[in-house]
Amino acid sequence: MTADGLGLLLVRGALRSPFKRPSPEAGFPRTRLVRPGVRVDQDRLAAYERVCGFPTDHGDLPVTYPHVLGFPLTMRLMTERSFPLPLLGLVHTSIEITRHVPLPASAEYELDVHIEGLAPHRRGTEVTVATGVRAAGEVVWESRSTYLARHRTGSRTAPGPAHESTPLPVVAEWRPAGDIGRRYAAVSGDRNPIHLSPLTARLFGFPRAIAHGMWTAARCLAAAGSGGTRVRIRFLAPVLLPGTVTYGTDGSGRFELRGTDGRLHLSGETS
């Protein structure tokens, strides 16, 4: 899908957002979208790698890049009239990735995306989106992502755990600039307004623009030097832009991002 086509989808989703009535009991699209014959745009891949900190000469796709390839299909599902959650303001809350084999950047792939279901969340309604990648008929990569539509829940769900833990050893400090949301949007196609400017972020309750969860995930995995074959990440608190975060890891595959005040933004592990 071209950038113009993706932009039209985002506009359509934005126009429909005010009329959505999110609920975990709502219906949702049951369609499985499939896109065969996908080849990676090498210039766009290199730009993504630079923004996220991956090396640009390894020949294989970063473990997070198939998420970008599947994003247009995800947007098609989320902008369908039958999708019950407002596209504007959706927040990525988790991702689980399994990479079965290395993915050469020069290969041809088939993508498929479908919605697994909705679930109550203490702050609203969460949707799970599954993405698969095949090469020569075999599944080579798959993921499950959850996205949160924030709304009043009454007493339907109890408060969740605080997700706090003993901090991991800090190995780096990063200062994501105020434009990192716009830069990541340019290479990923994800132009959710909560990431683009303080003004548009305030419309959804954020004091400033926030970093894309998948940028923080990719930045951590790039720093780790290897995405592993299985990745599990929870996005626990937004990273405000500009800002300062610390990257911690204990060398066992666990990693995290914290603010200078100790607040846990992201927790992950690879194996």
C-alpha cells in the first residue's frame, strides 16, 4: 500500500472515531486480510534502521520490521465500519513476537492480519491483533499485539497490578528528541496524532507528544544487539517527548526503559 493509500485510511479512521462506542462486548471484523508477494523497500528499511538504531548492513530484517510491513493491513481492519474502537488515541500496550527463522531483506513474503478479539481493561477496552508472515508457504514470523481504547469503565474491572519491579542495571541513557514521533511515523506509516505534536497529543489527554511504543521496543532490541527468536514486551507508561530515559538489562534477556524518576515505561524479555 502506498503512503497516500495509508493516509486515506487514517483519515477515514479519524472521521469515524467520534462515532465509535467502545466496549469489550462489541462485535468486530472477522476478516483475515492477506497480502501476497511482499518485497521490502530497501531505502525505507534503511531509514527505519537508522531511526531505531539497528545496523544497516546485516542482510536480515530487524525482528520488529514485519510489524511495519503488516501495519497497512492492520489499519484496513481498524478503519472498517464494524471495528468498534476509535482509531484516534489507540495506545499500543503489548506485543509478543516469534521469529522462527532469520528473514532475509531480499526475500518475498506473504502477510496476513486478523483480529483475535476484545477484552476489558481497567482503563477501557483492549483489542488483540495477530500478524503472520510466510515465506514459501511456511510461517517464518508471527506476532500478537494489544491496543487500548481508553474510556470510562465504571466498576467492571478491578485496578491492575502496578508492574513495578527492582530496576535492572542501567547500561545507557537516551534522550529522545521532540521530533522522534514524526521521524518514526515517516518510516513506519503510523501517524497517530498522539505521537506527532504536543497540540494533537493534548486532545487525547497527554501533556506532550509520546513516543511510539514500537519505536521504544525497536530501540531496546537494537541496543541488545539481537532480537532473539521470541520477544515479549509490555508498554506500561508513555515516554513523553522530548524526554530522558534509561535502558537497563541484566544480560539474561530481560530489559526495560525507565524515566529519570524511576517510572517504568517498558518491560521486555527475549529468548
